[in-house]
Amino acid sequence: MSSQFLEDQTLAITPLGAGDLIDRAVRFYRAYFRTFIFIAAVPVIIGTVVSVAWHYAAREIFTVGSRIAPAEQVIYYLFLWLGTIIIWITESVATLAVMGGSSRNFVRHLLFAETISFRATYRNTWSRLGGLTVASSIITIVLSFVGVIVFYIGAIAAALGIMLVAWAFSFFPILAFLVSLAVGMAVAGGAIWLFFLLASRFAYVPQVMLVEGRGVFSAIGRSASLASGNVKRLAALFFFTLFATYSALALFYVPLAWYAWVNGIDFFGDPNSVPPTFEILTQLVSQTSLILLSPVWMIGLCLLYVDERVRHEGYDIELAAARRLGDIPDVPEDYINPLQPALVSSGVNPSPTKGKTGSGFTTLDLR
């Protein structure tokens, strides 16, 4: 086996903290940079083309002479907002589906030192495309709904808390400000924790479907059972990717803002005053940052999935057994096989062992 494979194997099967997770994801990304860029680019490029087309359609539909009427301008921005939401949901579904295909490729890399490739990832995705699309749609819609609910509950709770503090400490404005700030930060932290607590239950659905061969709803239940105790690491991975994405956006937008300033483009005013070229450049900048940073999120979730199974199920032992002993031999249908493969055959749904349910058992049936 190559030294690169041995290093990747060690990185993947060592229990990871939040900092270790980000470090391993970035190192793995750097080792296979070009491959992951190609893998992440497909759904994002398609989304970019649709987004640019949507912007052009909006300009054609809502253009009246040289300027746009105020009421129509509101409809114009609502139209753009609706398109952005639809395109974002579609891109998220596609990215989650591709993430499932990459997770199978990732585990095969650990087992057999197979090269992580664009073709293998999309072949795996195509093999379970229908189920991955359904599961990814459920995850995206549920988490979007949960995010909105948690945000508004947090905002209302923070507003009420700040109002009560301002009333209680009205005699000491500086103290009222400091306590209000502390209350607001505490409520924001609690809302973020609650969101990631719920989101973590869906974190491994694509990976479970492709690695363990389960159906959509079985994979959701399996993901929820694996997700205990990973809120901190999932949040750390999310915020690292978010800050890195916005840092890349800021870096790319600086020359774009200079271009707008030099050419006198007012992109906060009349939509018709913004040249189509500038809109295309804006879309390319935002989508390029997604192409560059989304593989870190993809790799991080694959590492988290393997790490959870290593922590709770001795998955490192199962991977080692599969590497040395090969596939588990078939037994007659009349017998109950207590062993399950570390990586199921593509498209095969393993039947659960009778009398054994839940994630408390490893694929070797050991606690």
C-alpha cells in the first residue's frame, strides 16, 4: 500500500475532536484537491447556469423602458428571492446526493486503497439516485423549516429577555446594556445549539444509504442513532466552512467592488442600471467560493460518519477485518448470518439480524 493511503487510513480511523476533524478534512482536501473540485463543481455549475438564466428572465419580464416602476421593483426582487431559494434548495439536494456517492468512494479508499475519483463518485451516486434525491430533499426541507422556526423563536426570546432586562435595570443604563448583551448572546448560543442538535440527527443519511445499503427512512433512523454527542464537532465544521466561504467571497468581491466603483455601477439602485456582465460576475464569484469550500464540508461529514462508527461500534476493527479477510461468505437463506459487511455491495439492502436492533451492535455483532 502507498504511504499516502496509510496516512489517509490513520487519519480516518483515529477518534477525532473538533479541531482534529477540521485539520484532517483540510489535509485530505489538499491531498485530492483537483478531484474534489471536479466532484463539487457539477451541481454548482448547473446551479450557476440556472441562476444566471433566472436573473436574465427577471430583467426581461420586469423591464419597463429605461427604468422599473417602484411597485414592479418590489415584485422583481421577490421574483429573484424566490428563484434564489429554489436554486439553493436544488443545489443543496444535489450536493447531498453527491456526498453520499463520495462517502462510498471514501470507505473503499480505506478498505482497498482505491483512488478517489470523479467517475467512481458519480457512478455511486447514480446507483442510488432516486433514494438519495428523496432523502436529500427531506433533509433540506426539514432543516430549512427547523432553521426558520429556531431563528424566530430565538429572536422572540432574545427580544423579550432584553426588554425585561432594560426595564429591570433602567436605573443603571450601562449595566442594562451589559446584561442585555449577555442575555442576547446566551439566547443566540442556545438557539444555535438547538439547531445543530436537531440537524445532527440527519448528518449521516447519505453516508448510511451508500455505505450500509439502507433505504431512505431506515437511513434516517440509523443516522439519528449514530449522531449522539457530535453537536460540537458538527457546529465547528459548519462554522469553519461558513467563515472560510465568506472569507473567499470577501477576497473575490474586493476586485469586483473596485470594478463597480470605477464604472459607476449602483448595484443597490435601479436593477436596470446594473449591467448584465456585472450580474454574471457576481454569480460566478459566489458560486466559485462554493466550489472551493463545499468539499471541506463533504469530507468532514464522511470523516464524522466513520469516526462515529469507530467510537461506538469498533468500525476500525471491521475495516481491518475486511481488508485482510475479504468479503463475508454467503450462507444459506435458512441460516442467520451474525456478520454484516463493512461496505455492502452497491444497491444491496442488508436484512437486519433477527432479534438484533439498534446501533448498539457492530457489523461484527460485537458490543
